[in-house]
Amino acid sequence: MSDSRRPGFVMCVCTGKCPGFEKMDIWDFINQVRMELPVEYGIIHPQLCEEDGDRYLEQTLRQGTPIVVGGCAPRMQRKMFRDAFEKKGLDVEKDLIPIDVRDMTTEEAVSKVIEAMKENGVYDD
């Protein structure tokens, strides 16, 4: 895989108080993603659906670099992030890899990220 296809990874923790993340060690999870998977970066954002989340996405999204978001339901992510993607000339249906990682352990969430990256052609082992 070429470096240009290495996705960025953002973990949205919904203010850090969402009960859906109680089983996961969020810090262990993000460190596994950023150190063990072929991603350009791995970060945690407190709430991507807020205005500062849109501003963050608008500043970091780039043509040719897909973004994987671990957080809530994929349908909701596509709705919430559509405007930010459009402003950067990206297609939320093609350039976003949304993953629902709520109610998972750290290990389950990492496996889910790997599976989604493989399905979207941005990870091969």
C-alpha cells in the first residue's frame, strides 16, 4: 500500500462520558491504532459533532487521504461530517470510513478497525 492511501484515524469519545466506551481503555486503544496499524496519525477528539469538530476536520482533511473515525453509528457520522468533507472537496461516502466502536472492549475495537480498513482497501497484512 502506498503512503498516500494511509488513512488518518480519529477516535471521537463523545465528551469522554459516553457509557458506550466504558469497556474500552481509550488510551490503550488509540496507542495500538497509531503504533500498530498503517495510519498517518491517530488522535482522540472530544466531540467531532460540535463546531470545533467541523473546524478540526476542515483543517485536517486532505485529498487522497481517507479518514477512519471510531465513534458512533456510521449513518450518523456521515450526516454529521458531510459538510466538512464537502468543503474540502471530499465525498463522505468514499473518503470517510466510519466505525461504530461503542460497547466494545479495547481488543474488539482494534479488531473492528482492522476489519474496516481491510474492507476499504487501506490495510493489508
